[in-house]
Amino acid sequence: MKRIGFTLVGIVALAGAVGYMSLARARADGASAPILGTLPAGYRDWRLISVAHEEGKQNDIRAILGNDIAIKAYREGKLPFPDGAIIARLAWQYVSSEENNRAFGQPQSFIAGEPTNVQFMVKDSTKYASTGGWGFAQFNDGKPVDAAGLTGCFACHVPVKARDFVFNRYSP
Amino acid sequence: MKRIGFTLVGIVALAGAVGYMSLARARADGASAPILGTLPAGYRDWRLISVAHEEGKQNDIRAILGNDIAIKAYREGKLPFPDGAIIARLAWQYVSSEENNRAFGQPQSFIAGEPTNVQFMVKDSTKYASTGGWGFAQFNDGKPVDAAGLTGCFACHVPVKARDFVFNRYSP
């Protein structure tokens, strides 16, 4: 009994040690680090996919841009998106424009205010195989959000699996 | 008296003829024709200036794009815009997205539906001197609207003369 007790303690301790080491290794390997350390070069020059407005806690107006690989796939209607495709979602505060309202003669105009955050979906079918081939990234004030803060991204995209997990359609 | 009568008839006839010829010449010169006969090549690939939403009779969501000359001027904060700058306003029906709402868990999401029309401001300080250096164009279903249908454009832009008659600011 004593021997079994010591063995159990040993197993638990070992499991604990392995668990700790896994976490330490993951941190050292950057497994919980953001998938993009910096904003992708030139993303603000990418071409437009579409636009949207979110009410609720987002309360933003947004543009969805794509790098050349993403735009080509969208325009050709090719699914799944090829590796290398990156989709960017830029968002700005949703702001009423008094200036525009005066021109229209009534309150009706909403424009982009200060930027809120920028999100990216990066296609790499090998690297991100467990999340539909997409890595998720977000930048607040140009600084990357730790991957741990983005673990919920993929689950939300599962309902649009038939469109390779991408919500936004291309607007002609 | 008869002589005066004939002279008057002659003057009126002459005036009428001149008037008719002016109109004919204007038509031949295309003075009432659209300033752009076709959509500017590659405008859908232009870079993003900003986004907006209009309620009211427009009821659209829109993206404002600029050709290279326009984008450069925006980013450098240069006013007036140089000749050759073109600003495009693409608009789509403002549509509630049930798919997005399900993902967010509440009704809050609005996306771009079918395209409505595309407008352009074309900078040529000589050709369009009488309207702040800007020519105005609109395309419905890819077809240009006659210039006569756009005579009201400039008056609406006068309140933003200080920004070279351009409403939209650049969104970073």
C-alpha cells in the first residue's frame, strides 16, 4: 500500500513536472506567442474585399482587404483559399458625421473615426491544420495580441466551414 | 418701321440660329456628355481611403478608393489634390447579415449587398475650373449618367472647400 502510494505520488509529480516542462517549452518555442509578430508589410495597400458595420460592443465600421493571393482566390471563386492567402479586417469607431449630415440635409451619415484594431486570417494548411488551415491574429495600436487571447476565433468561424471558414464575401 | 421689323426678325432669327448652333456644337463636343464614358480602368483595384454608411434614400454601405495620385496626396496631406487624382465611391445595398448575427449571438451585423452605383471625382484644374477643379461622374450598372444629371454635385461639395471640396478623410 505504501509502495502504491509512493508510486502514485511519483506519477502525479512526474505528470506535474511534464506539464510544467511542456508549458515552459511552449513558451520558449513561442507556441503561445502571436502568429504575426508585426503587422504584415504593406497590408494597408491591399485591395478591397468588402465593407461591414457591427453594432454591439464592437460598434465599428470596417473594411476587409486581401493580399494578392486572397484577392485572386476570391475573384476566381476558388475554395479552399491557397496557402499564403491573408485576409485583413480593419475597423474604426462608428461615428456620426455632422458635416455630411448638413450636406444631405438630415442626420443619416456615419463614417470611420479612430481605428480600433486590425485582425488577420493567415492561410497555412500545415501550420494551422487544427484550425481549418487558418491562423488568427489581432493588433491593438499596432501591437500583437497574444495567441492565448485569440483561442476563441476559430470556433466562431466553424459555421462558415463551407466557405473555408471565411465570413466575408467579395463585393464587386 | 418695316425695315426695323425686318431687322428685328433678322436679329431674332440670327440669335436663334446662333443658339441652335451653340447647342449643336455643345452636343457635338460632348459638353453634356458624361465626363467619363467608361469606368476608369482598374478602379476596383485602387487602394482604400475610407468607408461610410448612409441611411436615408441611399441606404448603402460604401468604400472610398483612390488612384495612386489621390492616395499619395491623402497620405502626404497635400491640398489641393493634383491634376490626375481620381476618387471613387463604391456603394452597395446595406444588408443585415443573419449569418454574422448568429456568430455574434445577437442582431448587430450589416454587410454589403448588391452594388448600387459608383461615383468618381476627377481632378483637372483647367478642364473643370468652374467646379473647383473637379469633374463629377456616376455609373449605374456600369453605364455613365449624363452630365446633366450631375449638375448638383458640386454645390453639395462647396462646404468642404477648405479640404479641396472632398468630404472623405483618409482612415489609417
